[in-house]
Amino acid sequence: MVRIIPMATSFRPSLSSFGFSTSSRLGFPLSTFNISRTVTSLHVGSAIPQSQIFGLNASKLLRGGEGNAMGFNATGNIAHASTSAAQENVLEWVKKDKRRMLHVVYRVGDLDRTIKFYTECLGMKLLRRRDIPEERYTNAFLGYGPEDSHFVIELTYNYGVDKYDIGAGFGHFGIAVEDVTKTVDLIKAKGGKVTREPGPVKGGSTVIAFIEDPDGYKFELLERGPTPEPLCQVMLRVGDLDRSINFYEKAFGMELLRKRDNPEYKYTIAMMGYGPEDKNAVLELTYNYGVSEYDKGNGYAQIAIGTDDVYKTAEAIKLSGGKITREPGPLPGINTKITACVDPDGWKSVFVDNIDFLKELD
């Protein structure tokens, strides 16, 4: 769980905190966990001038003490090969790691109002709620099934803050429903806001609709048959789609499930995830032609993902060009191990140790 303060610049860990913060219960700033940018230095020997080569005997060339026939120091070659192999192993490990999208975190201005809307209009269940008065915030977890097997929403209400800037970078959440029209009628009856009436998606046949919750967060309703993961999408806008795809494949171990270009409407989407869209929550990345940067506001926070090893995860993120914002290790005061990062566009994610996550749910 994440402690999210009004200006979206600080996160405080609590007993089930999966995020990160700039201040901790121990009284020192988590920002002091400096990002490690250490890169192994590889020693490469200098090329030997011709005038010297002809004066060297064969034994010296073979020994490599003063330089070998190829002009490189033998120790440097070994170090380079060893480092490359280690990096390859880490990136290969990412593909085999047991990962799952756990929850998405964002801020709301009236927790009771939002819970009412999500349960009555969207059919979610309130899974748990906890108030932390000494830190002046409350969290609520909502979804369509238990947290140990479903992707869920973590809402954060900070005392006295009733409005947030959602920004232009966040797109929407996706919910799969069996009857979009019926769901929209229910939402209208409850006073909800429908921003796109039910109908086929542009360029396709899937029936969709768009609604807004009381805080202005958009939800896309997608008509599908029964699915084990109704909360099925988080859509974020990015400035370079190929760069983002490469990052999420390498650093996050996600699979590119599909990619679709829509030149008529000047945008391209890519669906990334850990399994088929009809059975798993996915990340939908959207690139709008010619737009390289977005205002992210202070409402949307981050996605939490489970991993078997936060230390290897952090290493893979660094190797893939990501920025670690919280070095891997246990949260102060509790034993849950996490690491946090931002992608090339600045979108935040936190990785949580799988075993520690399950222990917290107990």
C-alpha cells in the first residue's frame, strides 16, 4: 500500500505498503536511497605501435603482459565477456520470473463516494480498507476477486484534499462486461457520467463505451464473455512506442500481445502483459502521432507488479535503461522487499516480492 500525499511527490510505507515514499516512519527521507549507476569498468589495452611490434618476441605477444597481437589486454577481454554473460543471464531471468500485475494506485477526493460508485455502478467489491490517522490518509482496495489472484484498484484519500489533476498522460482503465449497454444504463440511473455511448470501436467490431468516475478518471467498458480478470486494462500515453515496447519487454518481462496502427486517427497502440488479454490485466500503451511528452498530473500514481527477486529486477531495469527510484530492499519498519522505478516516459512502477506480498495479505 502506498502513502500518497496531496502534491504526489511523497509516498510513505505502511504495514502493507507496496509503493515508495520520500519520507518514512523512521524519520529519514527515502530519497536518500541513491540510484546506483555503477557500471563495470572494462580495461582495454592500447594498440601496440608498429615500430614496437617488430621488436617484440613471440612470447611477450602470447603472454599479453605488454599487449597481445590483437591489441587488447587479456584481462580486459575476460572481464568484458564475464560482464556481458552476467547481463545476458539477468535479462534471460526476467523472462522466467513469476510476474503478475497486482494493483494500480491512484488518488481520489472523496473515498466513500468513489467506493459507492465502484461497487454500485461497476460491480466491484470492497476488499479491504484501512485508515492511518497518524499519517492522515486512508486506503481502500477494490476489485472483482481476491488480491492474491486478481488485479485490483488501490484508492488513496489524503485528508483534506478533494481534487487532483489527472493530467493528459493517463488514459483510462478497462473493464470487461458481458453487456455494455446494460452497464451504461445502470450507470446513468445512478447519476454517472457517460462520455461515449455504446457502439463498435472505431475500425473494429468490439462494442465499447466510456464513462467517468466522480473524480474524472475514465473507464472503458469492453463487451466480452465471462473472464477471470474483469479489471483488464491500464492505458498510458507514451512519446516513443518502440522505445517503450523494448523497455517493457526487457526490463519488465512483458510480452507484446498485439500492436495496431490507426493512421486515419493518427495513433498506434501496443498491448503489453503477462498473458492473453482475455485472461489477464494488460498495459495498453498509446502513441499519438507527433506527441513526445505528456503532463502526468498528480492523480495517477503507479502500478505494482509481483516478482520473485526485487534485486535482480532492479538490475534488469538498469540494464534496460530504466531509472531506479527506490533501491531494492525491505521497507523500513516491515519486511516487504520492493524496488521502484520509472520508465523512459516517467511512468512509475513498483515491484513487490511475491512471498512478502502474500504474507501481508495474511
